[in-house]
Amino acid sequence: MKGKHLFILVLGSLVLQPMSAKAAGWEFLFNGENLDGWKVIGDPAWSVDDGILVVKGTGKEIGWLVTEKEYADFILRLRFKWQGGNSGIQVRSHIDDGKMIGYQANLDWAREFATGSLLDENGRGMLQACNISANELWKKDQWNDYEISCIGDHTVIYVNGEKVVDLNDAEGAKTGIIALQMAPGENAGLEWTDIRLLPIPDQKDWTPLFNGKDLSGWHELGDSTWTVQDDYILGKSKGGGYGWLVSDNEYKDFHFSTRFKMAKGNSGIQFRSWPVENMIHGFQADLASGSDWINGHLYDQSEKGVLVKPKQDFSKLIDWNGWNTYEITAIGPKVELFINGVKSIEHNDPERNKKGIFAFQIHAGPAMETCWKEMRIISLD
């Protein structure tokens, strides 16, 4: 019997190994159905309505929805829709004698420069204030993106793709709960969705892939021109063929984020890819204006073609005249794509679990322009 049990244990471990590899990547903290994984503290009323987390600022006291787990180094992404009142997002925090203590990323329309500011709740107070007004930074009654990364001493906050906080703080806690705040008030309320967290190992931090000044680290390939305009890269068609801006370095496991603007045309972001003469081969996070199926899908350029299509029309989530966010996470065989904070696809492919270049595409055909900025990466190999 002992030998049989040992065989079962070994077999079980062999079976579990590939499953754990597939599980790597983003952890969704809100399941869209109930409050599993969270606990309610205080007066506000929390509920789930059609997959959306809803809170009303009822009662007389500030309240919280608190994760049951603690987290150390991570990227946290959330989308919110504001109805009224004062709110915030606690990270690396704890509760002491009924008081919430720790980092709070603020969210408040009523105070002009409050949203995006970082403060130490019930501690040192304001740590770094946002210098962009709420009116410029986010919109009432619309979905907005909030990103908070805490890695070692380094905390960075983005709201709708705009960096509002970049702070190194040796005094801050290095682990703790995450909590959503709601203060009481007339018509106070918020909606939350797409709450996800990516654990970051070994305090690996963000690295910019564009210095905002020139094309250092990149080279042109094919039939296009690439220049730096203000704080972004502008790609233009030249003779009607394919064109690319290609990274000098290769990357395997990573989380990548960039912002794009493209009024018309067909483009995309190559990753884990490779050049063959004047063409790029490999994975592409696809993008095309006027298309109801290309945006957010995973394409295999010059190889297998379409690999995975989204289940919804992502063209409706893109501001074709403004700036948008595209994220790519590739860890082991698993690839995840996100546009403006919403997950478009997930794909597992052990054959492509390898290093490759990044490249921004100008598609062959009609003349077009595409703009890119805030290109940044956390290498996870």
C-alpha cells in the first residue's frame, strides 16, 4: 500500500505541474457574482448587479470592502464609474483598533486635484498629490481606469493612462490588504468592475521602452517612417507596403503596457516575434479602426493567422480620436490581452513560450498613421 500511495502522489504532482503553469497571470479579485474573497466593514451597502460591484454611501460612517488576503508586490487594475461621494482604494493597508491604516489612492470628483493622489490614511497624510484636475483626468457616468503598482519601495499610479503618482517610500508598509472605500453622503455611490491583480516576483519593476525623446532601442523595418512628436511616436505609411518599428531587444515573460491613438487604419503590436527579411512573424495584439472583430484578438502574423477572437466588439470600447491603453501579459505558455482595462482574450501555446521582439505595425494598403506612447514593461523571466 505504501508504494501505491507514493506512486499516486508522484503522479499527482506530475499532473499538477502544467496546471499551475496555466494558472500564472492575472488574478481577478471580483468574480462578478458575489462578494467571495471580500468582507464588508462599516455602513455602506455593497451588492452585485449584473456582474457589476455596486456601493451606496448609506449610514453615517465611512465603510470598506476589504480583501480577505494580503498582498505584497503587485499591479492592481480596476475600472470605476462614479455617481457621487468620496472614495479611494487602500493598498498594503491594515486595520488597527477599527481604523484603516496605510496607502490610499484617492478618488473624489468634488476636490479638483484629489483623484489619483496618494496619502497615508490615518498616518502621515498626503504623500504625493495629483497635479491633473478631476475634470481633465476622468469622466462622470463613464467607465474609467485606475492602475496602482506597488513594488518594493516604489508606488506608481495611473488614472485613464495618465501617470499621476511616482513615489519611492522606504517608510511605507510592504504588504497588506486591498480595500475599496465609500464615504456616506447624499447620492454617494460607485460602481466597480474588472478588478484584477498581477503578483510581481523578486521586486521586478517597470522599465520604460520609449524615452520620450528619440527612437533609442528601436529600429525601422519595411515601408514606413517613424518619428518622435512631442511625447509620442508617430508611424506613417510610406509606399503602401508593410512597415514596422522593431525593438532592439527580445523579451519572453513580461507584462507590457502602452497607449495608442489611431483614427483610421490597420495596426497591431507584435510580441514574441521574429523578422524574416522585411516581414515580421509571430504573435500580434491586433488593432484596426472600423472593425467589429479585429480589435483585441490574437493574430499570428505570417504564420497561422487568427488564433483567438474576443467575445465582444472591442471597437466600441476604443476612443478612435483619443488615447487608449493596450496591455499584453505573457507568462510561460499563457498570453492575456487587455484594451482599456477590459480583457479581450486568453491563449495557451507551449510552442511559442520563447523570447521575441516587439514591433508596431503599419499595415499594407491605404495610407495611415498610428501613435504610441507610455511604452513600458516589467520583465518576468
